[in-house]
Amino acid sequence: MVSKVVTVVNAEGMHMRPAGIIAKLAKERPESEIIMKANGKEIKAKAVMQIMAAGIKKGTDVELIVSGGDEQAVLDEFVKLFEDGFGE
């Protein structure tokens, strides 16, 4: 298991588009379990509605936790998404 805390930098926070990107990417990594912790909630990255319901806004710290196959590479991929603001 590996983890890292990232900060949401995109202005709109975790709205439909970034939540969809996270869920899609997580589903493409079936060998890995990806959990996000934010606002006192534990969110499965494959669940777009859980991500949106968490109310994650700009400036929120999110802990990304990855376990399973190729966990460091998967974590790095998700960290880059957050750091790049999901291309927004």
C-alpha cells in the first residue's frame, strides 16, 4: 500500500468532469484498489457519485491510497491528475 496527500487545485473542485476522469481511470486499473480520503470521508475512486457527494472543493487536501498491482505507478498517475488540475 502506498499513499500521498494532494491538494485540489482546479477552481471548481471535484465536479462531474474530474470525478468522471478519476472513476474511469480507476476502473481501467482493476488490479488496484484506489481510495480517496477527504472531508472525513473514505471514497472509492471507481464510484463517481461518491466522489461528487464528498463535496471536495478547491484547496481541499485529499489522501490517495493505492494497494494492489503496480501501486506506485498508479499512485503517481493519480497524483499527476490532481497536480495538473485535471486539465482545466
